[in-house]
Amino acid sequence: MKGWLDMYKVTQKVKRNNNQVGQIFNFEKNNYLITKKIDDHLDYEFPQNECFSLAQLIEAMKCNCIKIYKGQVLIIILQVLKHLQQLHQMNLSHGRLKPQNIVIQLKNEKDHKLSIVQSQISIQQVYFINYRIIDEVEYEINCSQDVDDIIGCCIELIKAYSKTLCEQLQFIVDNLNQYKNDKKERDIQQLFFFLYLQIKDCVDLSNQKVKTVRISPSNFFGQVNNNIQCYEGEEYGLLSKRQRNQTIFITKFLKVIHFQLVDCELQLQNDPIENGIDQLVSHFDAHQLKQEEYQIFTIFESIIRQQMMKIIWKNYGEFLESNKQENNEEKLVQIIKIMNQTNKQILNNHLIIFLKEYKNIKQLNDEIQKDIDKYQKFDITYHEQKAKDQFILELKVQAQNYDFNNIQVFIDNIKTQVKQELHKFYYQILEHKRITHDFS
């Protein structure tokens, strides 16, 4: 989003590194993969001022904090389908296509940014991340499942554009659902061609808007439908209520927020032009943490920044859509208050819980040892440091799934993953000892 300077950080575990995985790396050519040497995980960092996940776009659109043309929705879908089409042409599949695993990079052009004002965008690249074949040894190529999954992503994006679908979008959604439910094997080529025809007939690529025209489109099965009215719709939607062209205010605020510490209480300065922010008392003293504990804090720092972005989307979007007699300064004071409350809750409750779980990792390690020792006769060393490293890795991987309102589920899922990974690790050691013993 325009003005947002944060990073979208993603971590994925690596379970195999064969020729197919190498093909995926060569296919994606992901410039935001910061892992130099592939070991047990991959780290990505996407700058939010030029990249966004489809999940972020959908959420921001639902909050009315990003507005795009109807034609742009179809253009984005077609670019995503083209990327999947190229992947399938290499006899590879993704296996886990959902909005958070689809990242779109825009060309670095000043006025081609997503914002509360509709404007043209230029897509530089589409990336898929979190390929299932990378972190699941048993995964087998399944292109048909990819098509089912991508149809779900397309429908979710279309419905985020508008709660009430026009004839054209309803026609597209109905045909996508019908194609998904058809018993025949789904083909990305057919799906791509269907959307291509929609854009060819209805979208003016020079301004990325849907043309005002009546068409008689064909469905997936070649049947010609009755006339459908196509049109772009109201230029700015409901956001015209709030003088949408005055975007400098929120853009400055986003930039200022980026440079604030997440562990301090924030307060808006009495300067409506600069939108300055003061950092007051600290919510949490990160300096008291040990080096390994500080790694957990940095993961939560990234989580908090993502939560801050969602707070801005939801509350500023509501403000733009409402008829309440509020000004920008009043609304930003309210937003900062919500941020302070949320950040404090995350740091003093959620982070503290995770630090305690980390300190008690020996207990989890002992449970695993007890389980294994019941059935195994070989003595092995159960490394506490291995358990600690796995805990931090699982937290990084699962950070995308953080849910402020369901923290216990988040914790339990990470602990379950840690136990599963440690079981596999120690059983591999046992298997090696068993083989060595048999040959001795």
C-alpha cells in the first residue's frame, strides 16, 4: 500500500532439495528470498511499498482502505492464472495455493501504487511461496488440486471487490464454481482462456476499467449466455464522501508509524501537517532478554507491525465510509489508542506466554524422551538446544497464522509442530543406530 514501509516476512521449512525443488527456485526467481544457503528453512522479506500478498489485498479491500477498478481485479486474476499456467507447463504444482501464498510485485512507479484512491497499477511479477513440495516429503504433483485452489482465490478476490456482484462478476463466479464442481479433471489452460476472453471483451487495458458494453459470453462448456451488461461502476465508490483525493494525510501517517518502536506507547503530536508521533513510556523492556529470547521478540515485532497495518485499514476505512462528523486528527488519535492497547496486550501477554513456553522447552523434550524410551532400546542424547531452535523456527513459520483473538490455538499448534518435528528427528537417529547395530 502507498506509504507503508514495513516488510512482509515469510518463513518456510525445507524437507527436501531435489531437482523439482531446484526447478521451482529457477522458475520463481524470487528476488525477495534472502536465504543464501538452503538448509532447514527459507526466509522471504517483501517490502510492503512494492509487494503485497493476495490475502492482504483482499483484507484491505474489505476494509475499504484500498480501492481498485473492477477491470484491475480481472487483470490481477489473469496474471496469477498465467503464473500458474507456466508452472503447470513444467509439470510442477504448488499444492497449497491460498491468498497468503500469492505475492504480487508492482512496478516501482511513483503513481502506480495501491491506495484509497483508484489509480492505474503495473504488475511487475507474481510470486508463489510456501510450495508444498518443499516442506512435505510425501507430496506428489497434483495440478487439478491447484486449479481448484486458485478458483477459490479468484472468487475470494472478486467478492472482496463488492458485496453485491454485478451481472458480469456474478457470471464469472457462477462459471468458476460450476467448473470447479465438474467431475472432469480441471485444466489451467481452459481456466486461463475463459478469463482472457472476459478481459478481451470487457476491459479497456489503456485505463484498466471495464467498458460499458453488452456482451454474450460463452461459458466453460462453449454455451453462449444471454446478454450481460458490463460497466465499471461508480468512479470512487462510497469513499467520495471523504474527499478521497486528499491521500497525503494518511500516506504521511503510514510513513511516520513505520519508524516507531512497537514496544513504546505512541501519541500523536499536535501538528496536523506533519503527523508527528511521540514515543512515551515503554510497554516492554526488550533489553532484559537473552540473545535467543530476543529472536522471539523480533518475530513478535513483525507480527505487531502487521497488526498495526490491519488496525489502520479497518479503522481508517470505516472512517472514510462513515458520515460521522470527525476529522483526520480525531480519527488518528483513536487509531493510535487502539494500537497502544493492542501492542501492550501482545507484548505483556502473548509474548510473555511464548517466552515462558520457550524457557520450559526442557519439559517438552523430556516428554518426547519418555515417549520414545517406552519402545526403543537404544540410548540417544536429547538435545535441549535442538528443541529450542525448533521452537523458534516453528514460531517464524506460523507467524503468518497469528490470530490475536485465538492465541491459545496459535500456541498449541506451534507446540504440536515442535513435538512432531522432534519425534521425526530422534527417530531418524534411532534408525541410524539400529542399522549400525545390525551391521556390527
